[in-house]
Amino acid sequence: MIVVAACSGEPLTPTAGGGSQTITGNERLGWTQQAGDPVELSSIHFAVYVDGARSVLADVSCSNAPSSGGYPCNSSLPPLSRGTHALELAAFTSNGNTVFESAKSPALTVVVSGTSSATSASTTSSPASGTSAGSTSSPSSTTFPSATVVTTADGVRLKLELVVDGLDTPTALTFAPDGRMFVAEREGRVRIVRDGNLQPKPALTLDDVVTSGEEGLLDLTLAPNFDRSHLLYAVYTSLGRASTPVFSVARFREVSDTVADRVVVLTGAAASPAHAAAVIRFGPDGKLYAAFGDAGDARLGGDLASPNGKVLRVNADGTTPGDQPAANPIYSFPYQSPRSLAWQPASGLLWVVDSGSAPSTRLVAVSPGKGPGQRSAVAGTYDLATQGRASALVAYEDRLIPSFRNSLLVGADEGRDIFRVRLDPQNPAGVVGVDRLLKGVAGNVRAVTVGPEGAIYFATPHAVGRLRPMD
């Protein structure tokens, strides 16, 4: 167990433990946070200080139901090297480009008995109303036991394997035609995995990314002709002209595992530090689809003058296609917190994961217009109980796992799972069943994709794992 303390204004003393504690590096941290209601709680973010060095906790999960001491929260944390470390936690809120941070909690000393791949420690503070101290412990690991076998509801046995570790908060995975895997890290780095090995030098490090709260490098996609053009696109948060966070979509060129030559093709949509959600994908029509969250203002989703809360359809250079209705790039709306997009090949439906209201996630099926200039339409919606916000989506149509065809795979960060959503063959927008694949055994799921061979790849806070059929 790791004790976690909280503070408000003046630091509080931990209610249990204290002094020096020995950990293995696989623990998960928990605490209670006081807030007036879940809305106020959602505006509070946490930073951990490890030996004085600050980093933001990016995967904090808090319950919507308070206990006697406050709202139970938990998080995995940055890596700790072997040895002794002093750990402190502070809470902060953001107002535009201004950050209000509380005093740090009392230092907690931990002794890591081995090299940690997923653990740091934390204490909590609140810059608004008070907090009360508490402690919980929940085991977590970013490595995957080689003997782990996942059995689905229909009897399919899948092997859970570690592909690569040593990552820092990955947010997106995508494969190049030559088999290389490109990984986006929230802090603004693009990493490349070649032949199962993580290349030591980042292919790209963004110099203008904003990373407070949920902001950062949020998604990555390759151009449909990447094998010839070597173009890739990223969406991330940066500071706009008014020095407030905005979403930027930029195009880059890759040469010999190096990504450079940035060209910004879209920018200006407001980004909320507490609810920064954006995704980019190329559709089957070769157009670039970009979805942006509503920046914490539900009114923007219905405002046709704003790109927030919308799925936009644009050309690869960011211009509006000539067949868009009224020469407007808006393809579908309104959305609160779109986290991923995926097309179902058999039906042509676009599925959108909108995860603004935990503990459920809204899946929206969008049908394209029936002709040039015709608007898209919502073909169906489904509320998926993900026990927290969903983080990723991919449609599975590969032959490697035949029974998974005509299914959606939804990654859940806070729910620590991959949900297999089985679609109705007679009604492509209908759901006939949902299965849980991981059930929390591998940690928080940040991204999901399908590899060239048909295996299911997913990212946790510090690693990439894979599900494939038993030999």
C-alpha cells in the first residue's frame, strides 16, 4: 500500500502510514478529493512532484459518488527508478493560460525495490474547497504476464503479450505499410517501433504543445498514400493568438524515422484543459475527418459558426471539399467529447465515440449523405457502460479472429478494458451484445488499433500490448 495525503491551503498529514514505505513499482495510488459536486471535481487536476520534479497526472479516475471523506480517486503515475524518492502532490485548476495550484502535500518517502515501469507516488491538494486525506491501494502493472490468456464470451482464446514498454503516456497507435508502428505520446513526442524495438530517439518532439490537464498530443494518423508520400498528421493543443489553448492539426513528412516539415492545416478550435478531446482520421473517401470537443461549453456543439463539438470533413490541405453542403466542412454534430472515429467497411457507417458523460460512453453511427451536397445523418446511437470515459475505437474486419468480424473494439482508459461491441448483421447501426476482453488485467487502455496481421494492439500508460489467437 502507498499512503496518499491531501491538502487544502495548509498541507494535511497522511492519515495512515507515513515515514518510509517500500514498494515494488506495480502499485496503483488512491486518495479522496473534496469537491462540491462532480462538475467541480472534473475541473481539478493533479501534479505529482518526484524529488522536486513536477509532472501532471494524466489518467486520474475519480468516482462520481462521494464517500465520507470526499470523492475516491486513483491514478497510475510516472516511472520511478530503483531507490528512495520523496513524493508530493498538488492540485490545480486552469483558467485560460493561467494555472492556479495549491500548496504541495507533505512529502512521502518511498523505497522502490526494483525498477518501476508504471509507478510514482502522489498526494492530493485542492485549490478550491478543502480536501480530506485518505488512502487506498490497488495493484496495477504495465507489463503483461506471458501466461495470460483471455477467453471471450463465445469461447475464443486470446494470448495477451507485451510488445514494447518504456513509453510515456501514449495516446495513439498506427501502423505504416512497412510494418513500423508509430506511437504518439501526450507530451508531444512521436515514437517509432521497428521490428518490435522502440527506437531510442523520438521521431518528432513538438515544441509548441500545451500539456496541462488532458491537453497534449492527442492523435496521429497516416496519409492514405503514406508508402509514397510519407505524410502523417497530428492533432494537439497549442496556444492560439489570444494565448489560450486551441486545437491544431498539422501535417508532417517522415524520412528515415525522422518526422519534420510541419504545416498547420487546421487551427483555432478552443481546447479546454479539463476536457481536451480531439481525433483525426482519413475516411474511405480519402478526406480528412477531424473531431473536436466542445471545450466544456455544450452550447458550442450546436453553434454552426464554431468547429467545437463537431466532426469536420476537409481535404488533406485543410480546405473544404467542393461536395460539402453549403461549402461548410461540418459533417456531423453535436458532440461533447469525441475521442475516436472508425468506419465499418461493410455498411459505410462512421462510428463516433463521444465520452463526455462517465460512466457511460455514447456510440454514434453516422450514415453519409446519399448524394453530392447531401448531409450526413445519425443512423443510431448506443450507450456503452464503460465505467469511465472511453479513449479509443477501431472496427475489426480482419480474418485472423473470424468471430470478431462485424465488431467494434472500444478502449476504456478509466475502465481499464477493451469492450467488444457486436453489431447486428441485419442492422449495421444496431448492437446485439458487448463483451469485456481485458477486465482490468493490463491497466488503463489509452489507444486501440488492429495490426497488419490482424492482432489487436493497445496502449497502456507506459506500454503497448497485443491480443492474438492462441497458437
